[in-house]
Amino acid sequence: MPSQTGANRIGVVSKKLQNIGMDQEAIEADFLKYLCHTLGREISSEDYYLFRALSYTTRDRLMTHWKRTWTAYNQGKLKKAYYLSMEFLIGRSLTNNLLNLGIEDETKQALYALGLDLEQIEESERDAGLGNGGLGRLAACFMDSCATLQLPVMGYGLRYEYGMFRQQIQNGYQVEEPDHWLGFGPYPWEVQRGEYTQVVKFGGQSRQYVDPVDGHLIAHWEHAEVVLAVPYDVPIPGYKNGTVNTLRLWWAMAKEGFDLSEFNAGSYHQAVSEKSQAENITRVLYPNDSSENGKELRLKQQYFLVSASLQDVVQQWSDRHSSFDDFAEYNAFQLNDTHPSLAVAELMRLLVDKEGLDWDKAWQITTQTMAYTNHTLLPEALEKWPKDLFLRLLPRPLEIIYEINRRFLTEVAMRWPADTERQRRMSIVDEHDNICMAYLAIVGSHSVNGVAELHSTLLKDGLFNDFYQLWPEKFNNKTNGVTQRRWLAGCNPELRALLKQQIGEEWITRLTDLKQIEPLADNQDFREQWYQVKQHNKKRLADLVLHETGVILPLNSMFDVQVKRIHEYKRQLLNVLHVIHLYSRIKRGDADNWTNRAVLFGGKAAPGYAMAKQIIKLINNVAQVVNNDPQVGDRLKVVFIPNYRVSAMEVICPGTDLSEQISTAGKEASGTGNMKFMMNGALTIGTLDGANVEILDAVGKDNFFLFGLKTPEVEELRQHYNPQSYIDQSYDLQAVMGLLNSGHFNQFEPGIFDEIIHSIQSPNDPWMTLADFQSYVEVQAQAAQAYQNRDDWVRKSIINTARSGIFSTDRTMAQYNEDIWKLKPIELDGVEIQC
């Protein structure tokens, strides 16, 4: 302990350090200090070192706020929420952190004074490989909004060493390369917190006996493999409010990393095998689970996340409180999709086995604290794990799940006596001895929400109808959103400047303020400024495409974009059929009153998803033919942008004219790309699916290109779907299928697209691609015609942005908090911290 004099001195110095300068001069000095004295480099060094120096400079300015936030959250009893997610697709952090700290201009000026360019330095940051698609990006947006709303929410995820993969395109095929995003030096935004390391068990046996003293049943999980979960914390700043929340990422490490005796005996591989096996848990995001080893690793990842996270929360609670009587009053857990469902069983294990609570009390706490968000309508994505795999890896959690299920089925039987078929449908353990993780989440949670109005309705009426009948009060909707800090203010600086000039910048925290620009849609000068901003953004996008693919996109083309995970239900295939239709029209001389179009695709296919990879190949082959046909010229360009990622989307969405949201109705839960495009002034062409329903409601049918079957029509048609009838009735479709069947796009690769052709012509095609083809073609023609009227298109673009206010995650998070978490925003004024 320091003396009183020492303590006083610490206080004085601490206050000086906390008053870190946010001005140009202070930023410039700290940047040079880190560059020269920490990294040993100079101004002429590679951008990588300039980025690291600037990151450390920025992180210093986050740290005081971060400490103050942590202190405020832990100095008394305060209800907190914990967001458990297998993905946090945060992308790059430098730009967003400068924006939220409010020091963009000062930093830009400091670097300019040194002859450096901020944008160039920002480009050298690698995207964090912590997620794959919409699920992870949504989680990142949620964290940003919670900090901006000053809600005490902590994120928990995994610190993957490798992202999903870096996508290369070779001869039109997807080629996966390791995304070793941590392989270029330490991640500058993270801080290791070794004092919070947790122990996670796998394997072994569960042994139960009766305590001879009080007669309670005691369970011991014995002879298990032990893996250490080491936390790395990442700061998540709110927008100019001093709040910095925490994203805690767990990294797997062996308890004993190196066996010296094995090494000395010459068994070099064996000496590090335990370390290697442990670290495999957080080695790769989404291992290919088509093999048994892949399934085992995936289940390990899920349990590793929930066990480490819940132990962390429970330990911090027990360190400060003598009982768990009011634990549920001060803690809330949100399960981001089905992956963290094991949290239900794990919290029961911790409360019953480690804390000694009786089952009923522990179950009351668990069900009062857990809440489950479902993100998919696809049954195959709800995750079922074989009992044998569970027994081998997680014997004690499996026992708990069986007991949960036994008690639950008793409740079902009481509600519906003798209805054994319903009991079979609702059982957490199905007739094939698989553990149904979504059912575990529903049974163990007090709230179950979908992520768009249509999605939530379909959950209640279809997928989870039995559970809805049992517990209608549990089910609710929370329509997704995106954070406007990154997806408008950050990624579209030209539009941000125009908006600031007209309505100020309050919209950055209150997106509904964008409604103020709607009257300006009738102002010719404003429309011209809007058009120039869009053209500037299209130039940025065209430059990206040229760099990535070598294809030149004419800026007078309509930029027609579909970027998202490659999956049959998202129907990239329908889009490429339309591209073939346009090509066919040009080749047969039907190009009067033509609208030039550049069609952009992007997205990754899961390594084990053969059909999705074939679709990528088809897109690239079609692009090769179209782009090299002199008769086509600038009328039509097609590109597949490789390695789709957050930083690419930050260029893509501001430069898009037409946003493709064309999933089979009833299959997309929500979508968030549709919101990013809308927010940046793109018009949507889409089915009545997911959040498209709410986008259409917001912008009106005159500003949205709607086509295709509705959900009830899809289900009705499924009983008698005949794709050949659509081919027979449509000359356009006959021409498209003729080109495909003739091998026009694979002249020297015979038969490679036979599987695709067969799938879309099959009566069993669940995505009903051909049923929507003619409607899609007709509405695409309307969009092309509308684009020719520049003034009217710009007016529609302005209206889309103006009415995007409801799609902010600030609104989404406020609803989660009001209906589920019930947290109080925490003001940080007056919170004292010391070094």
C-alpha cells in the first residue's frame, strides 16, 4: 500500500493523465511518440506501422473513458446484460473509434501536418476475423448502439485466430485461403485480462452421490480435459458520450502448454499436442462441420463460449455478494441465435453443482435471466447434436439437459394430457437421440424473439407453434437495424457532409431526424448535390472493382448489387438468370431504349456447400462471356467481388443504385444489408420477405420494386410446383434455359452446370426460382426504365434515406431494453478513477 503522500501523488498524476489531449497538437505528439519510441520507425515507414502508432494513440484516448465506464458499472448493485454471440463482425475499428470519440478532424489535421493521409492509413487495417455475415455484423451494431445509449451491456465472444477464410477466385471457382488476421502482429485494440481466466472442461465422466450430511444429490464432473479460457477485452465506444463498453473475447489455451519430459524423450509432436488440441477450439471461425471432427470442434466452441462467459459473470457476482437470491434481478443474458443455447444448461450446472442451489431455485434464476433471439427459419440451421457426441464431450451438461427435458415434458403432458405426438414434437431430445438446441433455448428463456415482423409471425405460426401455444407471453418481435455511425456517417462521408449542411448532425444519434430531408427531394439544387455525392461514391466503388477484378464499370450504368452469403434461399441464382436474360436480349438485337447496367455480386460460400460454390462458378463464367463480348460493350457488365467483407461493404453500399433482396418469401429472417443500402439511398428490388416488408411499409410502393410470390402463395404452390410450366409459358425463360443447356457459358467445361440446371427445373426445388422469374424480369424492366429519369430516381433515393430512421439499432436496442432487459442508462459524470 502506498503512503498517504504517495497516494496523494498518485491522485495528482492520475488526474493529469486523465486529461489527455484531444487536440491536433496532442494527437500529433502521441502519434510520433508511438511511431518513434514504441515501434522504432519513422514517418517514411510502411502504412502498417503508421496504423499501429495511430491505433495506440487513439486507444489511449479510449482508455480513460473505458476505465470510468468499468468503474461505474461495478461500484454498486447495477443490473447488467450480457450478449452471447459466436460472431462479432466488427470489421475495422480505427475509423469508427475516431468518429465516436469525436476526433476525426483533429486526427486528420495532425497527420496532414506530418505529410500523411488518414484515409490511406485506415486502409491498412485488416478486418477482424471474428464473424462471417449478418449475424456477426448485427452483434457488432448492437454493441455500438448499447454504448451510445449508455446501457451497461457486455459482449462475450471467441477470439478466433483465423477468420472464416480469405476468398480467392481462380478459374471462376472459390478458393479458400487462411484468414490469419492475427498473423500481422498484436491486435492493437485488445487488452489481455489474465486475471479473469476461466477453466472449461470437456470429456471425462459425471458421478453423482448423495451427501450424507443433508441428503442432497451432488454431482462431480471428473477426469475431464481442462482448457483455459483467457479473456481479451476490446473497447466499444459510444458516440461522443464518454461510455466505452467491453467486448470480451475468449482464447483457448492448454493448462500445461509444453511437456518437457516428452520433448526430452524425443517425442517432439507429443510434447505440444495438448497445447495444439486446446488451441484448436479458437483456431478457426466456423470449422467445416461436414465431418465428425468438424462437428465435435463446433460443439466445443459453443460450450467453451458459454461456460467461460457464465463462469465469469457468476464469479464476479459471488465475489461481491453472499447469496444468489437477487441474481436474476441484476443480470440478463441474451442468446444471439441458437449457438449459445448451452448457456441454459451451463448456468444450471454452475448454480446447482458449484453454488449449491436446489434445482427449483436454480431453474427460476435461469429462466428469469435467459432470453433467446432466433435468426433463421431454416430448420437445418437450428442445430441438433447427437447424444453420443454430447456424452463424449459434455457428460454433466447432458445429464442436466435430460432433467430439464423430463420436467418440461411433464408440463406439456399436464397442459395437453395424452397428446403423445405433441410431446414427441416438443421434446428437447428427439426420437433419434439428438439434442434440439433451439428447443433448449426456448424452454430455458423468458423471452423468445424474431428479428422482423414477418419472421416473428412465422415463428409463432409455424416453426415454434407448439411452444407459442404453451407460452404465448414469451414470444415477441425485435426488428433488426444497423448503426448509422458506421453505415452512414462513417462509410459515406460525402453524404454525411451534405446532410450536415442541411439538417445538422443530430441524426447520428437520432436517425429519425433524416425525415427532415424529405421535403428537399423536390428541390432541384439539393437533388443535383445528392446526385453528385452518389456519383462520387460510384467512382469509389468502380475503383474497388477495378482493383479487385480488373473490370471497368461505366459510371453512367445503374449499379445493381447483390452482396451477401451465397445460399440457394438468397437466390443469387435468380439474379444470374436475369443477367443471362439481359445478355440474350442484347444478342438477339432487343436493346432499344436500353439502360446500361453493372451487376455486382459478392459473398462467400461455406466450404462444404457444393451448390453455393457452383453458383459462384456460374456467375464468374457468365461474367467472363458478357464482359468480353464486343456486341455487349458497356450495356452490361458483370463482376464477382472476391473476399466480401465489412470494409468492402463500406465502399459498396454508398455506391449502389439498386439493392437486390430477392430471397424466397418466408425464408429470410430479416436481412440487414437491405437496411444499409436503403440508408445510403439505394432503391430496393425485393420479395415480400424478412425486413423487406417493413422497408416497403416505410418507403411506399412507388419507391420500392416489389415482385414475386408471397409466403402463403409459396406454401400453397409447393404442393403442385411444376417448373417446366413456367418455361413453357415464357419465351424469355426459354431463351435463358437454352443458353444454359447448350453450354454457352461452359463451352470448354462440359456438364459442370448440370446440377444447377437440374435443381432449378426440379419440382422439388424448395426455392421456387423459376416461379418468380417472369415477375422478376418485369419489375427489373420497370427499375431500368425508372433509372432513365434521373430526377425522379434521385427523388426516390432521397426518400429512401429520409425514411430509413426506424432501421437504426439504437431503436432496436431501446426495444430490447424496454421489453426484455430493463436496464437503466448510466451517466458517467462524477465517476472518479485513478491509475
